[in-house]
Amino acid sequence: MVNAPQLLASQSSRTTVYPAEATEAAFLLGGIGTGNISIGSRGEFRDWEIFNRPGKGVQMPNTYFAIWAKTESGSPVAKVLEARLPQPHSLSHGYHPITGAGLPRMESSSLRGEYPIMQVDFEDGALPVQVSLEAFTPFIPLQVDDSSIPGAYLTYRVTNTSDEPVDVTIAGSILNPLGGLEYDKFGNLNMKNAGGNFNEFRQEGDCSGLVLGTNKFAADDLQQGTLALLTTNPHITCKPAWLRGAWFDFLQEFWDDFAEDGRLNDLGYDTPSDTGRTDTGSIGAYETLAPGETKSFAFVLAWHFPNRINGWNAHICVKEEGRQTTQNYYAGQFDSSWAAATYLVAERERLEKGTKAFHQALFDSALPRPVLEALSGNMTVLRSTTCFRLIDGRFYGYEGCFDDAGSCDGTCTHVWNYAQTVAFLFPELERNMRRTEFLTEVNEDGKMNFRAFQMFDSQWNWNGQPAPAAADGQMGTIMRAYREWKLSGDDEFLRELWPAIQKTLDYGPEHWDTDGDLVFDGIQHNTYDIEFYGPNPLTGIFFLGALRAASEMAAYLGENEVAARYSEAFEKSSKRLDELTWDGEYYVQRLDDVNAHKYQHGIGCLSDQLLGQQLAHLYGLGYLLPKERVQSAIHAVFKYNFKTDFNDHVNCQRTYTLNDEQGLVLCSWPNGGRPKLPFVYSDEVWTGIEYHVATHLIYEGFIEEGLQLVKAVRDRHDGYRRSPWNEVECGHHYARSMSSWGLLIALSGFEFDMSYGVIKFAPVINQAEYTSFWSTGRAWGTYSQKLNERTGEHDIEVSVLAGDASNLRVLACGKEIIING
């Protein structure tokens, strides 16, 4: 097995640091299905996406933290806890006061983010202290509810770097946004729908803070909600509402008040805001630090906007009177933002311990840095507005998000085929999606709607007609049902879905095989939003994977005749597909005339040609086609489709990679035969495909090539050109990017079969000393092996950090461990 020493040696495991100039670096905070906010590399709070819709670029006026510090002998210094604003400064009317741009800021900052935990370090020579911010939202594998809290911990740590005591105040200010944020041409805040807004100071136990809400909207109104900002520090100062004055009085009074002595004066307002008006409030904590002493200023930010449309975007939702709206799942956990915030406080020790245990298990590994960044960077899809959970527990996902709306509704089966992250970290959510697909979206004839609309009383249409089934999506969903069963060992789940699984599988040859040879050759809708014609590897191999999975599920259930029928069909289909589509080096689409139908690939080298085989490797289904041909084909994908420079690449489609960047195009035609109008995305670069190809390269022993591909993706997401925590395709935080989790499975040689209580490890890198994270539907932890020079054998250790792994058999390095308890 290749050990890829040269490339691995060059890939440092050190945390990547993003300076303030890396303006694309934005770290998400928020729970699964709760919406989120982001913190940028300057330490700024940005992209407020907590209002049940995407909000890239949405800023909250007057919302930032600030520091006040004074030595015994010196003058006070007050600054906003953000690095200075970057160029350009070309606004027609300059920066409006609601941005706070004219206030003093820190000289510099740097962000270190290892999802789910981030830290911003600030530097400023005028301050007698050093300041850093640590922020995270609980994220603990298998614990879905604890990972679905609408809030975040924000802890500023301040160290006295002077030789005398320093008085320090950290104050957080936040605008009450109830009623919606709009602006006029001058940049003035225009909250015409606001009024009756209140900022309430509240103390409860160790918590002191502000609750922001409104009296204007009914409890079930889509605009109703609250925010809470609190601190657990004992010494607090508060200004519930800034000055209600004219022009820029609000900022002048606030800053003069804070900068004078680090205390906030309560202006005594006891009525809600007037119509068309709102308020900003501030809560601060103050401490005295001895020379060299470090103290923490602990804050919690939480939100609660419970009501959402009962559907996807507004045009695809329930129309029946009384059912047009529903609630977020978190509305059943918490009745307000204050309840969410105080829960975070009360449970901090447990939630922080679990989150940091996961973080340590993931990052204290033998995996190269680009792989760790690919794994962790795409966990954010779960926390983004791409995903949501409804009050009844159902989990859904767009493909991605526009700046201000979901993009491509319906938990699309062919896009989510690629995603692995959710299955291995929160498998109950994937089982939830399988139940929706098989129990709600399968028609009597076995057709699966590849976008989930029926539970919202809607129908998915395509070009004005009921949409066809997606061949790759439908067959892939069968494979994923197998994955969910094997990860969880949940036999009841399998039995519940089994009748629908059979129907959806039998639909395939009945509708996509026109000549009875068990190879799809009809009109096959697929993930490229077009139809393939004729035998092709993409849909053909997915059918093989579905047959193999169904055969194994049937055998387990004791349906031996059914298992034999699917197994026989697999053998015939595999042999025939190989005969029809093998072209000597890779697999191709067979058409008499590639231009007879628009948008085909013909004899091109398709990057996705072995997607079904890659999934079969991940799920333990073995080779679906001859091993040596599979190895040749995946190497050909890298050989022909990976580009080390895009300066001369011609792409008349969407452009995601350009100039001197590296990446993998979706298709190439090394032997000629490019159609006049090839399939519509063929010249593009999608990270989700790059990751699954890299994963497959690793499985076939081309480890260095696979890691080179991963590094190319992560080099493009360097915080300057693109965000490290937002990989786009048809939208931000695109679901397909979660194929990156397959890298961990392949590199660790991880196999799982919880139906029999067995997991296996066979790392393909750093075998002399290897450590990595593992997870199933029942437990998670770390696996380590180290070569014992005395015995010449590996000593192995399996740590179970959470969950129930009792009686789990672990096979590795020719040894077996049985975990007790």
C-alpha cells in the first residue's frame, strides 16, 4: 500500500491562521436547523441568518463588542473588538454611524478555526492587555438535540500585560431587529414595521442580560421572536436602550458614556419603542486584573424565532387555511431566547466537555491538515440555513442557499447522494430523511419523487410537467438506506422501509431498461439536471449498488428467494454494463450518435463515472465491476480531469475555479468525441465531486493523487478567495460538499456493520503510528495503532468517548478487541 510520504510530509498539521485581511473567512455559530451567525477574521459579527432564511451579507447595526481598559497610572482606552476596516472605502456617503466605523478599533487580528471551535486573537499596542475571543455552539456526535441549540458561547479572555493592575470592561451591544431591517438611500435604518420593541434587563441566578423582543406581533406571526445576550460574570453594567435622540445622538452618547469610565448608564426608558423605531442595548462585565493575570468575560448569545413557513421557499408551501405556518424544532425545546441562553449556561460544563472531546478526537489525528479542513469545514452545512428541522422532528435540506433564500428545494436525492457527514455524525437525521423519501415520496408504482414536496401538499414539476424520477437519486437512496441500517444496526428501521425499497428498486429496470438486459438505457434524469440516454456508467453503477444492497438486506431478513433474484440480476447487470461501457481505460456512455440528444458525454471521461462504486466502498458493498478496471478508470479521471492551471481552460458554463488555481473538471474528452453541446456542467469544478474522486483514489491505492486533489480544493478556500467554511456550488454551504467525510473512512480503512456489532480499521497512511476519529450510529471515539519495535506488531487501542459500544467487536492489525461497557 502506498504511504504517500512526500505529500504527507508537506502537509503540516498546524492550525491554519486567517489574518484580518482574509475577509472571506467567516466561521458559523448556531445549532442544527436553528440558523446561524458568523464571526469574521476581524472578529466582526456578520451574516445574521437567524430569521428563518439565508442572510449572507446581512449586518446588524450597532452590534459589536467593545473593550475599556485603564491602568492605575494611565489614561483609559476604549476600542471596538474588531480589527480595522479593510479597503476599499468608496461608499457614496461614507460609513453610516450605525456601522460604528468611526470608532477606534484594534490594530490587527487573526482567526484560528477548527470547527466547531474558533478563536480570534486581537493585537493593539495602545492597550495594556491582550484579548482573545473563543466561540462555539455545542456540537456532539449522536446528540442531535444538544447540537441543535439556537445560540453560542462567546468568551473573551483578557490578559494583563502591564506591570500594574488594570480595570477592564467588555461590553456587548446589540440592536433589536424585530420588525425587519431596511435602509434608505442614505444608509439610515428604516424600520417601518417596527414598534413596540422592548429591551428588557433580566437577572436569573448567575445570569444577567438583555432580552430583546416586541409587543407588536402575535405569537404565531412569522416575524415574532426574541434575542438574548447575557453574561455570567458577577460584576455587570447595563444600558438597556441607547439614547432615543435625533441624528447620530445614539452613538455619541453611548461611546462617550462607555469610554469615560467603562460603565454604562441606564437612561431609564420604561416604554417600548415608538412606531417605526427600535432600540439598541448593551450589557457589560467588568473586572480588575493583576499584572500577568488572565480573566474570562463569558457571554451567551441566543435567538428564538420559532415560526416559519410550512414548506420550502414561499412558493412551495402548504396553502390550506391554518396550516401555512409551522415551527422550528427548537421551539419545542425552548420557549424563548432567554430559555435557550440559560440552558446553555446551566449545561455548559457538559456541553463544552462533549464538544471539545469531539474536537480533540477529530484534530488530534494522523490525518493531513487539508483532509482535516475538508472534514471539519463542511460540517457547517448542517449548521447553515441549507438545513432545517420542523417541530415534528422532520429534517430537510436544500441543495444550498442563495444569499437570501434556499436554493433548489426538496432534500434532492441525487445531490444528497454524495453527502456523508450527517450519516456518520448524526445518523438519526439521515434515517429521518430516508423515512421521508421511502414512506412519503414513493408512489404506488415505485417512482420516488427526487424532491420531497408531498408532505407540503405540493408536487415537484419539471418543465411544466410532473417531474420524472432521477435514476441516480433513486438507486442511490437505496444504497443510503443500506448505509443507515449498517451504521445503526436498527432492524426495525430496515423492516419499516423494506417494502418501499423493493418497489423503488423494481421501478428501475421497468422504466429505464428498454431492452431487458438489466442495463439502464432509457431516458435517465440525473444530477446534472438533464437526461442521459443509452448505457452509461453513472446510472448503471448506481443500479448495481442498489441491487447488491437489496440482495444483502433481503438475505438478512430471511427473504432468500428475493435475495437470490437480486443477486442474479446484479451478476447479469454487472457483466453486461462492463461489456457495453468499458473503453479500454475507463467507462463511457454508449450512443450511436452522441449529438442525437443534447447534453450527453459519450466517450468522455466522466469524473462521476464511478460514484456508485465509491459509495459501495464506503458502505462495505465491495467491487461492483472488475477491480482492475475500476482502478484504471479512477486513475484516468485524475489523469485527464485534474488541472493544475485554469488560465487557458475554456468554460462557457458557471465558473468556480479560474486563473492559476487547481481543480477537477466534471468531464474531459482525451480521445476526442466531445459533443457539440456537452452536458451542461461538464466544464465546471464541484468540490463535492472532487472529494468523492479523492476518496475513491485513496481506496484504489492512489493515495498521493487523492491527497493532491484534496489540497487543491482547500488551497482555493484560503480565506482570501473563498471561505474555509463555505463551499459553494448551486448555493452557499452546498450539500454535495459533505462528500468530504468519505476521506476519513477511506484513509482509516474503516468498515462498519452494526447489525452484527463489528467495526474494522486498516489505515492506509502513517501505519507505524496512526490515530483518527471513528463513529457509528451507536458510539464514537478514537482508534490508534502504533508499531511495537520489540514485537514487530502493532499495538492497538480503541477509545469510546460517547455512546454505547458494549460488546462491540473491533478488528485491526490481525487482532480482535471486544469492548465491554
